[in-house]
Amino acid sequence: MEFHSEDKMTGAKKARFELLSDNYLREDPEYKPRIQFTCSNGKYTDTDFNPGIRLGPPNRPGFWGQPQMEVLVRVDDTHSNHGWNWVRGRFLSVDKGTTRELIGARVFKVELRGQYGPEIAEFSPAGLDLARVKQSCDLSAKKPSKD
């Protein structure tokens, strides 16, 4: 889904792209996890992953000491671990590199720790219009590196 708005005070043009997962997680069978990335005045600003469940506790510190959760990400046939900032136990802040991999992927999965153990959110981002993302966010797809 794609949403556009304008900030009434600054006049900034904002765009938000939201991807719903293909599945539900055990803890809440009525809310699909979602990833949304936002842009302002044609530039990428941030990406959030909202699993719709209470997250397990953070399991590592970030570079500046902020709480993070290490997640396992699958982009097509490549797997990698990422430390995403843990925000109030409700969502994770996704890095820009992973967002670029996401928009070009056919398969995108995130394994995270919920309160009751590991959970996997599955996404099919192949339907994203990359030209619209490029126009609204100046963001292009990137293939994951194979280590």
C-alpha cells in the first residue's frame, strides 16, 4: 500500500509504503505484521517493522548503547543477521541497507524473538512499484551480498 500526505506546517510532501506479511504470528492471529518505510520531500527517512506482538527483550547493545534485537533476515536465497533498534517493545527500526534489499526481493522473511519464542514473518514484496519508490524516496533496490 502507498500513502501520500503533506505536512500542514512545513509543506513537506510525505510518502509511506506499507507491506503486510503473508502470515500471522502465534500471539495475535488477527494482526498481520507489517513493514513501513517513510520518505519526506523525495528522500528516504526511516523504516519500521511492526510485528503486532510484544517483542522479547533486547539481546544486544547498539553502537551508541541503544537496545537492539538481533534478527535473522532472509532475502531471496541469502540469510544474514541484523541488529535492529528495539523501540518500546513494540517495533524494530530497520536499517536502510535492509530496506534496499527488501524492495528488490521476491522473498523476504524476518525471524525475531517474541515473548514465547522465535516467530517468522513472511513477506512477498515483489509487487512493489520500484519506479514509484525511486520517485518518492530516491531509494533503489540492492541485491544482498553473499558472504
